[in-house]
Amino acid sequence: MIKAVVFDMFETLVSLFDGRRYFSEDIAVDLGVEHMAFRKAWHETEDARTMGKMTLEEGINYGFKCN
């Protein structure tokens, strides 16, 4: 019987801003936007993405428009 489920959702255990994986600085480069502007835009959409009001793709597109 399952008694608990633990999962990582939006930087609880894994950060988008640290480490050497495909994270915010890489996304910003691929989008051709300044990293800190993308990071700010990404955080502006955090509540909407967390609540399911915005998809990951919509959040990235919002970040693309940050410049």
C-alpha cells in the first residue's frame, strides 16, 4: 500500500538556475534573450505554471518576449 508520494515541482529539489544541465541560461541563449531578463520573466509566470493556468511552453514563450 502506498502511504506517501514525494515529487519535485518547480525547484524544490532541482533548480533551474544551478548545475550543468539545460536550464535557464541555456534556454535564454537558445531563445536569443538576456539570461537575467529570461529568469525574471520565468519567475513572473511561476504561479500560473504551478496552478496549471499556463503550460511550460507558454512560460518559455513569455520568457522569449522578455527582451
